[in-house]
Amino acid sequence: MNSITCRNRHCPKCQGNAARRWLEARQADLLPVEYYHIVFTLPAAISAIAWYNKRVVYGLLFDIAADTLRTIAGDPRHLGAQIGATLVLHTWGSALTHHPHVHGIVPGGGLSPDGERWIACRPGFFLPVRVLSRLFRRRFLEALADSHRRGQLQFFGEYAALADPSVFAQWLAPLRGCEWFVYAKRPFAGPEAVLAYLSRYTHRVAISNQRLLAVDEHGVTFRWKDYREKGRTRYKTMTLEAGEFMRRFLLHVLPGGFHRIRHYGLIANPVRRASLAKVRELLHVTPESEPPSREPVVALRAVFICRHCGAPMIVIDILQRTAPIRAPPMQARP
């Protein structure tokens, strides 16, 4: 038996259909070019205060990451083009720790400043990661300091002293000299691979039901991945006391109305249709000329999976929330 969907965006059961609808809409936006995966991560110190300031810090993470990409891509020393990017916020590590970062999916090129040429990246190379990291660090810290001056940040407990401007400035100083993690993966194999990747990331929540192994008197046991190790030893299990498990899960509940998927540049919502039409014209390709696919590009995993055998389950009946559950009728004795 499976409960009726709650439609909460933090529920691991209710995201399959939402992801499918979103991907169908995005399929029409893909271009016949290389796509790159970029990750921008906040240092642990920033993550610690982000818990009290989710809307401000997560918003800065989105905007500064997008601004960094647009600035470096627009520099003639690198690409010299107007680009587009889709950014997806994740706030968790595999062990449900607080680890805010954004995943970016970026076409490998952009429009020239006059909008009359498509400028492609060098094959297999998007933008220099070190340059991206330095600019991201500087602009994020500037924006965070500005938010503090405007009184937009709040601090509690061991961080209460950071409300003082001089203490906050001292606390920020070491972050200007440490490395900030920005990562660029090799280009995807093609548009189909982009959609397959997005299907795993766009509507993901902190933990899926498939990772849960047991709930008993010892607590909640689940699988997690230790990225500090290589090979099969990185796959481990962890048992948390029920209260601690709930605390970690609730760390990742977003503020009401906060959008965790955002589009920037050429694919920002107000200009997407016109920009994509122009790019397709320059690339001599139109949606009508592309061969229609008989099957969906992305096959999402079935919503209901048997935890014992792994096979998809079949819905045989749907019970309304107020309907009483009745036993099957007894067979009459001969």
C-alpha cells in the first residue's frame, strides 16, 4: 500500500511526476551543442551561518554563481559571448549534512555581443575553473558583507557575536584567502545525456526512499557515500537516532516560495523563446527539422518500487483519504 501523494516538494515520493513534467518542457529548449556541468560550492564556514539565513545566502549563491559565469564568458579573453545557464540548488551532503551548492548546466557557447554570431567554446573546454573560483569568492564575500550592512542577516547561539560589524569583518577575513570549490565536468555526450542527468538532479531531495534500510529501536539506518574515499569502500551505511535523523532532514527544507531551479542569461524565462530561436537560426537548425523521437528521451524510474525485489509495483486500487479500509469479502462455505 502506498499513501496518496502529498505534493510537497521535499517529499521523496512526490517528485517523480514533477520531474517528468519539467523535463518534457526542457527537452524543447536543448540545442545541438556541447553542454557542461559546473558546480559552485560554499565553504563550511558560510554553510554554518546559511542555516539561519537560507533565503539570503541561497539567493546570493544563485545570483553570484550566475553572474560569475556570465562575466567570465563575456570577457573576450575567454569566450566573449552571452551565455545561458540552468542552476539547481542542493543543500545536502550524502550523510544529510548541510552542504549548500548549485549544479549548473551550461551550453558550450553563446551569442556574440551584437547577437549575430554563435561563438562556440573550444572542444572539451568551457571556462577556466581557477578564474571562476576567484571571481565567485570575491563577489560572494562582497555581497555577503553588503547584506550584513543592510541588516539582512541574523545570528544565534555560538554565532550571535557576528551581529557586530567588526566581529563579522574579522570572521570573513580568512575566507578571502582559502580555496573555494568550483568544479567543471567534461561535456555531456549529447542532449539526451543532458536530460538523463537533469532527471537525477532537478527534483532530488535530501534522501530517497531507496537509501533507507531500516527504522527500528536503534534509529534510522541508510546508505551514504563517503566522497573522501575511492572504489567500493566509499559506499557505507549510517544509523542515526530518530531525532537526529529528523533534524538533519529538516535542515534542507527551503523557505516558502523559494525557487530551487533558476534559468539565467539566454535561457532566462523572459527572453528564452526569442534567444533560442535566434541561436537555432544561427546554427541552421529549427525544432521542426529535428527528427521527432518516438520514445521519451529520459526514462525515469518507476514511482513505486518494491523494497524487497526492486521490481516496479502495479497500482491495483486507489483509496480516497476519507474512505474506510475494508477487508475483502469472505467466501461462503460450501
